[in-house]
Amino acid sequence: MSEQEQDLRVKLNSETARIAWPELERHFARGVVVAVMPGLDLIEVAHAMACDDSGMLATWMQAGQVVRADEAQARDWHVRQPAFWAVVVAPWVVIQEVQPRLDS
């Protein structure tokens, strides 16, 4: 990985924040929310988007791992009020639902 790629990953990671659904609703209304499914790294997806890696994005999208948020998801999030990790890759807001920790 080049130094430039590493710097971008560090930048994206530092710009990632925890956010609640009510704060995301207006972005959803604009159609710019991209959801990353559990098991996939949010920063990896954001990096691919920032670098315009259409091949990797297409693979994830075809597998249903990266999707534009839809009405059904929005209704579910409105009811459950989960927290998300989010990072902006303009014009997109890339989100991943915070998964509960399974501490032993």
C-alpha cells in the first residue's frame, strides 16, 4: 500500500463518527446514504469509494454488502433507533450499524 493510500485511510478513519438515525434522516431523504453490511470494513468501503474503485464496489454491491439505503431500511431504523458509524465520502454518507459487543 502506498503512503498516499495509507494517508487516505488514516484521514477517513479520523473522520468517522458515531451517529444516530435522526441525524441521518435528512441525508436519507436526499438519497445519499450508503449502508455497509456487518462483516465488511467501513473504512475499506469508504476508501474504495474515495478512490473510485468501481470494480470492488460492484463486487460488494452484487453481493448485497454495500447498498443504497432504501425505504424498508429507513422504516426499520426509525423504529429501532440504532447507532451507526458514519463517514462522508462526498456526496455520500457511508454508514454501518453499530453491532453490540459480545463480551464474555
